[in-house]
Amino acid sequence: MAETRGVLLPAYVLADESASMGPYLQELSDGLISLCEGLRAEPMIAAKLRLAVLGFSDDVQVRLAVADMRTETNLPQVVIRGTTRYQAVFDDLLQRIPTDVQWLRGQGYKVHRPVVFFLSDGQPTDGDAWRHAHTVLTDRVRTPTSPNIIACGIGDAQARTMLEVATRPEFAFVAKAGTDIGRAIAEFFHSLTASLVASTRALSSASPQLVVNRPDQFTMAIDEVGL
């Protein structure tokens, strides 16, 4: 039997590229750059992580394929376009994640359960159409590679919707009322980077676990719904 090359955590960043994000294109781009540079500054962490960046609106477009940030030289470039179709996200992940995990295993790695960081500034423009694909994606019987999903809402995104997207109530967050959206985006990426660093360290320990940091200027969505 071939020796295992190591254990990897696949991480997917789903960035809302709909038209309403237009005023915050710079903050979104800066956040992605800071994420990539933050991981490159932690080569021992990056060695145990594979990062993908996907932009979504009417469809999903790959901004960074599953990458080893120790050697990846390209930076993801977001493109503002279209509406906010959540179905496109979950249809895509339902196909993409199992394929990526199979590919990583084929490279000789063991693979931790993937994690998805979902950022949206609005409600789904496709109504409830996304729910079926989301249900299948998050069902660990039907989809053994089902990911953990952390959902962060800014702008018009509602707390209840983030709770429905996230796989656990404590994985759903919304920006506090009155928070500047540009600042919220920066805080999202800061927290995302810290969560990936902490999770990768924890998953390599005797007590592996996913670590999710609440972004500054955000509150847990369950608290918002309960108000």
C-alpha cells in the first residue's frame, strides 16, 4: 500500500459577485489578496490546506482552482455581474467537491471534511430554488464529502437565510446593523484567514476540530433571529 502523503483540508470561498457588490469591489479584491498572502506567510499551514475561490451571481465562476498556496502565484480576480442565484452555488458545489476530494485522494492524500465560507450581501434572487441542492449537499449519507458551511451575511442578507445556509447555527453570522459593508468584508476575510490557520493546526492535533472565528462587527445569526 502506498504511503499517505499527508492529510489536507479543502477550503472553498464563495464570494458574492452580484451587481449590488459593485461599490465594494476593491474591498472584496483586497480581502482575497490578504487571504492568499496570509496563507503564504504560514507555509506549514498552507501545506495542509488547499484553497479554492469561486465567484457567484447568475452562475459560479472559478477565480482560483483548488490550490497549494505555497506555490500558487496567481491571485483571484473578482468580476461584478448579474444577480444572486443561490442555486448556482449549491448545484456547483454538489459536483465540484466530490470531484476535488477524489482528485486529492488520487494524489495520495487523506482528506478532512471540506469547509465552505459563504459571503453574500443579499437574499437569493431565485427564491427557494436552491434548497433541494443544498439539502443534498449537506446530507452526509447522500453526499459523503458533504462540507461544513460557514455563512456570513452583509447588506440585505437576512439572518434567517444565513442560518438555513450554514450547516450549524453557530456557523451563521450577520453584520451588525449600521456596520459599513466595506469594513464588514475586510473583517470577514480577516476572520476567514484566522479560522483556516487555527483549524489546520487543530486538525493536526490529538483532538481535531474545525475552528470558526466570529468576524468583528458581526453577530451570530441565531441571536438576530431571536431578538
